[in-house]
Amino acid sequence: MIALRTLASALALAAAAAAQAPTCGPDVVVDDFAKTQSAVIGGESRPVNLLGGDYGAQGVTWSIDTAKRAVVLTAGTANIGVPEPQANPGTAPTVNYWFAKFDAGACFDLTKFTAIEFDLVGPAGSDMNFTLTQKAANCADRLVDSAYNPLSKYLRMDGTKKHVSLPLKDFATNLVGGKYDMLHLKDWTAVNIVPAGAVFELSNLVLKGCAGAAPSASASTTAPKTSGGAAPSASPAAPSAAGPSPTQAQKAGAERSAAAGIIGTVAAAVAALLV
Ligand SMILES: *[C@@H]1O[C@H](CO)[C@@H](O)[C@H](O)[C@H]1NC(C)=O
């Protein structure tokens, strides 16, 4: 009887833990820029990435250089003002933007990911803002953009290749202080790329899952110390962007450890029931 009660409460705990457990997936390559391709989206032929999401821009000249395996962006000034006053309230006037979608429908589920990562070469003193634009749950209407986070918050451009990691947790709030809904991403946008004339090479665009973490709850109870997101092998200039990723991975690992501990409790309770 006591064993049954123990089992019941242990199962309830396990269910609660399962509900909280991160639903992280593997890393997903958005684009390696090894080829250019297009697809018909909304009746129009559009340049697309490996996920079938299209690229677009205003006030930015851009092209994919398959020899460099990078998208080359040149900042211009389009004098757009605040393009969608309802979607980007309180932001500085927009001079240009470049965006990538991660699906053809512009309604992408980011909840299985922890960061957007890429390598970037840009001139010293250059900067840009990043935001996640928002679709409503109906995947049709546009809602308020996520908080704007400048590149200079993470690292400074100096003409060499830098590994940039944008932790999604930094975009969890929208521009009016509400919750950004990670289930319904419209697109990932770089806004106000400055100064005019600055040329950037962006490569290896990846959505990071629970980098470096074991894929199954039962596989390991030790949290990995470092994240695959730090990319020690891929990029010679990785150090400054590596900060946020291990924290995420460690947190995910810790949560998994907790879940594994509860599963152990369930196992013990079942064992108690059997004797
Ligand atoms: C980023 O956006 C915020 C909000 O519009 C603005 O205050 C800030 O100056 C921008 N920074 C850059 C580098 O564009």
C-alpha cells in the first residue's frame, strides 16, 4: 500500500519533470552557402536556403558567393522609417534590413533550439541589430517583434572572422515587454546594418539545438561542460561569442539530470512494489 502510494507520487513527479524537460533537438544547418537555389513562394520565385525559407532585404545589396560559401551583405541606406509601426514600436528609424526565414510558410517553431549561430566577417566599428519577427498563432497575422539585440552586445567586428552566437533567451521578450512566442517565428532579421558601405560575409548559418548534450534522458547524468556551439574546430576566431552557449547546455544538462534522477526514483518505487 505504501509502495503503491510511493509509486503514484513518484509517477506524478516524473510527469511534472517530463512537462518541464527541454524539448531540444539536434543542430540544424540553415545554409552552408555552397549553392544558390530558389523556390516559388507566394507565387514568386524567391532565393531560398536549405530549409526552404527565403531571404530578402531592403537597403542591403546581397548575394551568395558559393566560392566563399558565404552570403555577402553590403549596407546601404533606404530611408525606410519605421517600416511596420505596429510590429516594431519604439525602435530607431530603419535604414536597411536583411532577413532569413527558416521555412517557406514564415511560421517556424524555434522551441527546439537554443541559439542562432554563424560566422561573420565585418569591418571594425560596424554593427547591426538582430530581431525575431513574430507571426500570430494563425500563422498569418504579424505581431510585435522581439527585443532588438545589437551585434556589439556579443562581440566587436575587426575585419576577421568571428563566430557569433545569438542566444534565443535574449529574444524571449518582445518590444512592448510581452512574451515573444517562439512557436511562431516569422523571420530572423538584421536591422540597421551600419555604416553605409560596410561589407559583411556571413557563413555557416545554423540553428543550435541542445549543443553537446546527450540526446536521451537516460544516456547520461553528467552535464557536458562545454557546448558544441563553441565550435573550437570550425572557426579560428571563436572565443568571445562562446559565452552564452555552455550556460544553456549546462542548464539543459542539469534539467536532464534532474529528470534522470526522478526516473531513478520511479524505478526504485517500482522495485519496492515488486518485493
Ligand atoms: C538597435 O535598436 C535599438 C532600438 O531601436 C536602438 O536603440 C539601437 O540604437 C539600435 N542599435 C543599432 C546598432 O542599430
